[in-house]
Amino acid sequence: MFTDLIVQPIFNLLVLVYAVLPGHNFGLALIIFTVIVRLLMWPLVKRQLAQTRVMRGLQPELRRIKKESKGDRQKEQQLMMELYKERGINPLGTLPTLIIQLVVLIGLYSGLRRVIDNPSNIVNFAYPGLQHLSWMQHLAHNIGDFDETLFGVINLKRAAFGPVYIPALLLVIGSAVVQFLTSRQLMPTDKNARRLRDILKSAGDGQKADQSEVNAAVSRSTQYLIPFMVFVFTVNLPAALSLYWFTGGVVAYIQQAIALREDEADMEKLADSKPRKDVSKIVEAEVVSEPARTPKPIAKKSSKKKSAKRKRK
């Protein structure tokens, strides 16, 4: 069922791009396929980015809630849920995007594994409609014309290690670097933030650790952990998967930059649309201006009374 519903549709989208692409270069087809997948996921990715940025911006509010609850977990959870509801946040809202990315990665790997083991599967595993395309019919009788490289430079069937293959190793390193940049792009800058090691050391000395501060420190640590995991995960896999990961990371970085720029523009519009207060209508301004007006009528009244007394005399 997983093969029929996940692996084969994903693989056939890649085969379609490869079959209609002029030149029929498998590496270029994989790049175009990755861009198409990322564009199709753009609505989910944009929503995930918005949720992530808002969640990280709520850290001061969460610390305040923890302080006000004074150890009452039930009250703390209730206040947190009210805050999430007020800001329109779903704590699990990022899961759908992550699950889809993982499913696509597993499906693509399974399909590529078939082609690497037997290049004829690029025809045999394709849908009947794709098998009737002219290039696919040509490959059915001339499978030797299948080019599994990226422009003849990188053999996408080979892995970085075993033995060491420099072009694939560069792709793996590039994938890890791009993953680090995309993670760092969303990290809030806080000069006073403590490292996880310092927080744990303070907790060992008897100081109570703030859970929100711990979560923020763990989140900062993942920007180094995830790239390391990407390197370890892809270094022994075919270079085709590293190419997919690298291309997807570059597109994700561009998408995040666009989303962040749009958020800043929306905030500026919101700030410009707020009506400015008229200083003349502020209560403090009226109070300050009263003493300047009151002396004149008082002085006039006193002078009139003195003149009236003189006339009587």
C-alpha cells in the first residue's frame, strides 16, 4: 500500500520530468522535481514558518505565565492555552509539513533505490501512460542511454564514502551547511540567552531551571545537531538523495527569506495604519494648560473689586 500510494506517485512525477526534459539529464530532472515539490508545499511551509516565528516570539509571555502561576501546573497550562488561542497558534501545527517532507523523502529514496539497483526500473516502475512517451520507449530498448549523472560531473548512484567520492562528499557537506543556514535563519537573537550547558550546570547547583529558557536553549542547539544528522544520514547514501536535500535546502532558504520579508512588510503596514493620537485631546495636556489660562481672569476680577472700593470711598 505504501508503494502504491506513496512511492510510485512520487517516483513517477520524477520520471515525467525526466522524460519530457530536453537532454534527459537525470540530475537536472531531480533538481526540477525538488523545486516543484517545494513549491507545492509552499502554503504549508508558509504557515509553519508563521507558527514557528510566533511561538518563538512568545517566550517572554510564557516566562511571565510561569512566574504568575507559581508552580501551579494546571493554571500554567490553562494560561498557555488561552495565550495560544488568542494568538491563533496550534502547538502541533508544524507536524503536517514535517510529516509530508519525511514521506516524500522516504518515497523518493525507495524509488531511487530501485533505479540504482536496476536502471531498467525507470521504465518498468513507471505508469503505463509514461511508458508510451517517446524517450521512455527508447530507453526500453536502449537502457544504456540512461544518464544517471548531474551534467556528467557527479555520478548520482555513488555515495560519498566507501571509497571516498569527492563530488558526492561536497554535496553532503553542502546539504549540511544549507540545513544550518535555514535553521539559523529562524533563530531569534538574544544576547542574554544562556547555553543549555550553563542552564544544566545552574540546575545542578540547586537553582530551579526555567522550562521556557530550557526549550529556547534546546532549540538553539538543534541548529547544530540537525546539520550533523544530515551529514551522517546522507554520507553513505547515493548522491542523488544528497542532491535532493541540497536543492530542497536552497529553495527552503529562499522561501523563508520571502516569508520573513512579507511578515516585516505586514508589520510596517499595521504600524502605519494605526491612527496617531491628537496631543490636544490628551488629559495631561489639558491639565498643564489650565494654570496658564486661569491667572488672567483672576487678575481682572481683583482689579475690578479695588476700583469699586475706591469709588465708594
